[in-house]
Amino acid sequence: MNSISVAEPSLSSRAMLCSLSISMWSARKHDPDASQEIAQRHGAQADAGRYHKVLLPKEALAEVQKIVSDARQEHYFMTLPWDDNGYRVLPSAAYMDHTEKMRELSSRFTPAVDALAREFGNLVEQAKVRLGGLFRSEDYPAPDELRSKFSFETKVMPLPDAGDFRVTLGDEEKERIKRQITATVEASLQVASRELWLRLYEAVSHLAERLQAYKVTDEGVEHPFRDSVVTNLVKLVDVLPKLNVTGDPELERLASEVRASLLVDPQELRKSESIRSETAKNATAIANRMAAYMGGYSVPDGEGGVNLPHTTTVLKLIRARVQLISMQPFFGTLCLRLKLITGDLPTMATDGSRIVYNPAFVDELKPAEIEGTLAHEVMHCALGHQCRRGTRDPGLWNEAADFAINPILVANGFTLPAGALIDPAFANLSAEEIYARLLRKRAEVGSGSNQRQQ
């Protein structure tokens, strides 16, 4: 019998790109007159604060806001990161689940908006009493305009596919571009897979922490936990095989281990100290192995703990990357591309492909400072400082690059460790411009020293 070769599924057949776009009227309005009046009353400058009116009572929009929140959470849960233009990776295996969930939420969204529209006239009349002298009729859309301020839409498009690149070019150039497209897509999918690891790690480590903190005393229960500590993990493990678009076998193995050893009825965990203790022990062991794997260490099989160097430090770094993914996706996504390794250096540094850190330095930092320091290293890579140095003095160039980066991070809400290089004199200057100024300053200091010696 002749063998039949089966082609490996293409990237575009394994996943697609999906966006969720929801808009809604905020029912809030900045009132410049009220802001100015309050500032004058308190002797404050005009830009000291802004007064925003809440045009409708909270409960008027509560149902619409809940649907919007549920939709965004479900969309995020069933997709993986891609880029910053609103699209995320939707694995083909999860397409029907995602479509069904979005259809269900959309079918609730429209009636909720209709109910608000029917009641809108009464709500505006009530606002006249509620807002008193702050009421302005022009703050409210006309009844027939209200619906246009609400929308719920999902869009799907294929992943970039090198096989569909049809521009007329020379064969060699065309193949080069195809390889570049394939490599870019594969790299992005690897980042998406990394985020899946982080999701599972966060859920498992959270379970371990909550079970370890739970205590039954004569006075009652200390540090109780909610059922969602387990049910959220159940939900994640159930959907994980569909989201594992790269077919990562280690992730599948750990998910099976979680399913076998951690999915225990919450009531049983509360009633039985032995079951609770065993489950907490298993969760801690799995979380430690995941942290080791994500940190670039080899992970031994078997039950129990793992001999991981600087385990606590690695966990701090992993948690910081989870926070970056959640709160600062741009920095978080780039950070996932950099491998974490320990090194013999005072603080932390990057060579463009790795983040090298001193465990003692990381251990001294607060969680927010670790996030800021990781973002700092990410910015060196994003701005290409390694490639732009040329023949410049490495130490002075690094100092100039730090002066260029740190104000950007602070402006984006990051916390940096004490002693971070920030100087208003270098505001909005490039690393090259700052380097030139630092070089002139060094030369002036050296010249002054020579004159004193003479």
C-alpha cells in the first residue's frame, strides 16, 4: 500500500485574528464652569482638578456595563495576544466557542440598550432634580441619537500567510520575504503561547497561596477563599487545549497534571485539612516547576518540589511579567520575548535577547519596582540601544540611554528603583544627544582638573 503524505497544517489553518469592538455612551461630562468655581472657592489653580458630572444614576447603565465587561473578559480569555492594533489570536479550535459566546452577549447587549433608550426621557427629567444647577440639556444626546452611541462588533481576519504572498518579485527576494513573514508569525504565536503559560501559572500559584493561608480556629475561619479559586482554574484547564495553538507538549502535560491533582471540590478543600494541605503542596510544586521552565531552567519530572536556584526571585520576576501583560501589554509582550537568566552583574541588563539579573538586586526591590526595571530593559531593546552605540564609550552610552528611557517610563506610570537616572535637562532628547552632552561635561571636568594640576 502506498503511503499518503499529509501536509502539516498551515499557520492560517491553526488560528486567525479576531477583534472585539464595543462602544457605549459614558454618561459623564466634564464641566469647566464647575471646575473653575471649585478651584476659585479653594484658592487653587485652574488646572488643579477637573469636575466630571455623572449624568445618569449608576444603576441606569449597570446592565449594559456588565455585558460589556463580560464580553471583554470572555474575549480576552478565549484569545491570545498578537499586537497593539486591537486584534488578538483566536485559535481555530476555539472559534465556535468564541463565536457562540459573543453572539450570546451581543443578543443581551441590544435589548439592554433598547431598555435604556425607552427609559431615557424619564432619566433626563430625573437628572434635572438630581443635578440641580449643574444640569445642562446639551450634555445629553437626543433620544434618536442615543442608540448610535452603542455598538458591539467582532471582526475576524486571517493570519498573515507566506503562501499567499503574490507580489511580482524575483524568486530569491520573494522567498526571503516569505521566510520573514513565517518567522514573524511564528514568533508572535510563541509570545501568545508564553502568555498562556503565565495564565496557568498565575491560577495555580493563586490556588496554592489561598489554600496555605486558609486556617480554621476556635473563633472561625481565617483567610477564607472563594469557590472561584478552583472554578477559574477548571475553566482555564478546560479551554487550554483549544488555545494551545503552538501544540506545546509541556503545557499539555502540566495541564493534565493540574486536572488530575488540583481540581478538587471547594467544599472538600474547606472541610478536610489533609486534602487542603495535599492540594496546596501539589499546587506549589507545579507552580515552582512552571516558574523554573519559564525562567529558562531545566525542570525535573516527579512529585514534590524542584531544586530551583533563586526560586523566590524567579517567582517575583514571573509575577512582574504577568502584571506587565495585564496592565501594560506593550511592555509585557516585548518582555516575554526576552529570556531571564542570572548573571554576575550589580543590577539588571539586557543584550537584546536576554534579561540578565542579579538575584540579590531583584530581591531588594518592591513588586512595582521590578515591573519598572523589566520595562526599562525592554525599552533598551525597543529603542535599539545595543545597535545604536557604535564606537561610543559603553558605560557613558548606557548612562545616556538610561536618561532617555526613564522619563518615558515614569510618564507611563512605572515605579523605578531609588537612584534611577532622571534629569529634566535631558527631557525629550535622544540617547545620542544626551551622550554628546555627557561627553562634553566629562571633557570639561577633565580639563578643569588638568588646569588645577598645572
